[in-house]
Amino acid sequence: MVRAFHKAGVEVILDVVFNHTAEGDELGPTLCFRGMDNAIFYTLASDKRYYKDYTGTGNTINANHRDRPAAGRLRQDGDGRSSRRRSGNRNELRSGLKQP
């Protein structure tokens, strides 16, 4: 699909989010990490039934590489084919695919 957009002259910017997931807070659906190992992937409150929410979405991924190597590796793997650039307060990832 990206190649088709490039062929049509449309630049593609992939905006990937690494600090939260769609699972929301403790009332949200179980879609991915919560079902695998909640305590490894999420930043939990002192009462482990609840999440610390630094993102405003209900949860925050715990990507501290020393404490949670699995979550940190996931983030590193996710931007392995991309180049990172800083834009204001956001990190943007540009697709590693070259235009034809």
C-alpha cells in the first residue's frame, strides 16, 4: 500500500505510538499485553489492579529497559526500520521504505 501511495506521489508518514495501547484502563478490553503479562508491560499503581496513566489514555507502557526488558525490546524492535527525528514535543518515525 505504501508503494502504491508513493507511486501516486503521496508521501507516507507512519506515526507509531510506543507509550500506551488501546486497552485503556482497568475497565478497558483485553486486546494484547494485559492478557500476556499485565505487570511486565504496564506501569501499575501500588494497588496492582489499577494503572498509572501518564498518557491520558488509561495506561502507560513500562518501557524502562532495566526493569522491563521485554517491553523495552518491543519498542526497540518497533522502530528498527525507521529513522527517528524530533519535531517539537513529538518523536516522529519516517518509513524506511524508499520511493520508487
